[in-house]
Amino acid sequence: MRTGQLRLGLTALAFASTLWGQIDLKPLRETVPEPFQTDDPAIWVNPRRPAESLILGTIKMAAPDGGIAVYRLDGSRLMTVPNVDRPNNIDVGYGFRLGRRTIDIAVATERNQSRLRVFEIVPGVGLKDLAALPVFAGQVDAAAQPMGIALYRRPRDGAMFAIVSRKTGPSGSYLWQYRLLDDGKGSVRAEKVREFGLFSGSKEIEAVAVDGRNGLVYYSDEGAGIRQYRADPSSRDAARQLALFGETGWTGDREGLATFGNYIVATDQQSPNSEFHIFSRTTLRELGIFRIGADTTDGIEMSSSGLFVAMNDSRHNFLMIYWKQIAAALGLKP
């Protein structure tokens, strides 16, 4: 899903660990703190000017304090979109067709309003409000509250989909998937295409991530493991769970998810130092654990160039490190 390259000559320091396969790393930098709790990051890579790429982060509060913060790569704040009513997660999609234009978009879940907020990403400016799209129609209370989101662009036709989790829901249809379409009036509309997703009944499902290259979607069943399905709703086996992994070796909740190359990274939410488990995309075998001093982490994200971003609760901000430092410290391929 991610395109472009981020080239910054940065290094990280690895410190000794008491457990084989687990390392402690120093983050490269962090974003400026927010006055309220943050939750989930996304990364937009500027293909023409990689140094002007952006980090987006949700400020998880009810309106008017809730919003979307937009940061430069040095961690400074470019802008804030205010008055978003308890946004939880956010993701970025590239190449959305809107009229005669092709644009990049960011989509956030707005929990208290049971809807998605869609923004155009404007290079050098930040986010421009495009649409508010209701989700989970006919559901009530927690079952109507969107939490996690991942965007998937289908390679064969460029169709853009939003896969959305919620605060609670039944096993088999916990997640709903929507196709995002041009409404013909300069904005966006959503069309539901499927319900899917097994649920253990333990805790909830929030984090969702897509491996666009391989057409797979992963989500964290917080008390049970990480589940894998096809991302394309038209796949013949779209309703079938392909795998369940990450079932053991966790201390806290399974939270944020990110994919990068041949790897899947998952958050083990802990205070004051969350752990990040790395899995092989092909074998789903666990390869190691790292920490960067991020407290009670919810969301994480990884760009195509390997910039890893994690929510840090103690300072209401986001920490950054590059995959090449993580891989080198754990003896993994970059």
C-alpha cells in the first residue's frame, strides 16, 4: 500500500537485553506532545518529495477536543483538524479516483458519530475535509461504534475499500467492509460489500492492517490472537479465515498491527514499555520482540521505506524508528 522512499541518515542505539530474541532500542525522534490522549498513527509518503512526507495521528477525545494531528517527519506539528468526535484509528490510501483527479486520502473512524471521516491529503498543506460516511447501519450502542480501519486498493481495477472494526460485534460478522466511490458531486460515498470476521468473545477487535501486495487483511482479536483473511471481498474464499497466529507469549492486549515487506508487527500493550512482536509473513512464525520505550501503545504503522511509528501514551505523542535498525539488532533481513 505504501509508495515512495524516505531517506534520512539516522541511526539508533541498541542496548543489551536479558531475553534472547528481545531487544531494547532508542527511538530516533518523537512528535510534539498533544494536550490529550493520542491513539493511532498513519504515514503518508510523498512520492515526489519524500522529505515532505507526513505522519497523521488521532487525538482520541470527544468533540471539540478530538481531532487529527498532522506532523512533519521531524516531529513538528503541521496542522490539526479539530472537532472530530472521538477518532480512534486512521489509515492512508493512494490513488483514489475523484472525478478527473487521482488523489491520496486519509480515512479515520469517528466513534461517537458512527461514521468515517474522509480527507484529501494535500501536499505541503495537510488534510482537506471531503466526506463523513455513516457505518454499521442498523446497529446500536457499542455495535455501531467504529474503531479500527485499514484501506485496501485492489490492483486489478484500482477499487478502494475500507475495512472497519467496531467496539463490539458477533463472531462471523464483526468487521464490515465498504467500497469507497466517487459520488459524482466532488465527494465520496460508501457502499457496504461484506461482513466477516471471527471473534473469540474475549475483549474486542480494534486494530486492522492490510498487506496490499499480497491481498491480505489482519486484525487483532485482543484476547486470542491475530486473524488473517483475504482483503478482496470478491475472492472465492473471502469468508474463510486463513490463519490464526500469535496466540501465546503475550502479557497485555494485542493492539496495533503493521505490515512491511515480509514481516508483520503486532503490539503487546504494556505499561510503561510496550513490546512489539515480529512475525514472518510467509510462515507466520514469531521472529523476535523489540521495545522502544513506548508506553501503553495502541496504534502502530510502517511506511514502505521502513519508518516505524508507535503511539506513546505517557507523552500523548508518537515515537519513530527505522526498520533497518530493528532488523540489524534482531539479525533479520532488511
